[in-house]
Amino acid sequence: MDSSVTDNVQAPIRPESAPAVLRAGEARALRAVNSENRAAVTPDIDPTDPRWVLAARTYSQLDGAALSPSRREKIMKLAEQFGIRSFDANVIVALVQDRARRGGSLHDITGTLQMMPLKKGDGSLFLWRWVMALGSAVIATALLIQWVLAG
């Protein structure tokens, strides 16, 4: 997440540090407000979102904050399979490496990831896979019938 956003977030007020006159209901309300504030600063992202999967895979491939050329190439191929543009994939890698350098959490970049566009495929690859699967099934069925009749 952008550091300018997180720099403006104040530390949560802790019920135990509040005056002793707070009643239990007020302390509970204070905890609920703190929880909502944390949720607003770190938006949720679908764990199957290709941008998140690419970020997590990149994070798992890091050696400290460095990514070897061979591992970067694998990440770029994965991004291509997900339909993520090369430029956006490189931005995701840079974000993940920056978080690793700073010692931050991968969850800090979820807001930035959600702002990146997802390429919607034209469906031709999906259609091609179905055609291949159907063709393979027809051939396998024909071979099975031939085997049964011959045997």
C-alpha cells in the first residue's frame, strides 16, 4: 500500500491505555472501531486473484529481496498465462521486492494490486483447450471400442 496512506494512519487507541473510567461497553466499541480502521487500511483481496497469486509466487521465489533471472523468467511466464501484461507483472515484482527490502508484509500491497488492470481474454485459448480435450476423448473412445471389438 502507498506509504503516504499508511503514514497518515494513527496508532490505534488501546482500551487498556484508556482511562480507567471506561466501561466495558465503551472498551468493546473502541475495539470494534479499531478493527474497522485496520480493515479499511488493508483491503481484502480474493486469494485466487491472478495478481495476488503472482505476488505470492514472486514472494516465495525471493532470496532476501533478490529474484534470480531464471526465477524472474518463470514469474513472467506465469504472468503471461494469467493474462497479466508484462509491464504490470514487472510492477508486481517490484512491489514485492520493495516490501521484502523494507521488511513489510505482502498484504500491504493488496490495495495497489487491486488497482492494476486484469486482461480479459478473448476466450480463444479456452476454446482451443476444449477442442483438444474433446478430440482426445473421441480418439480414446474409438480406440477403446476397437480394442473391445478386437478382443
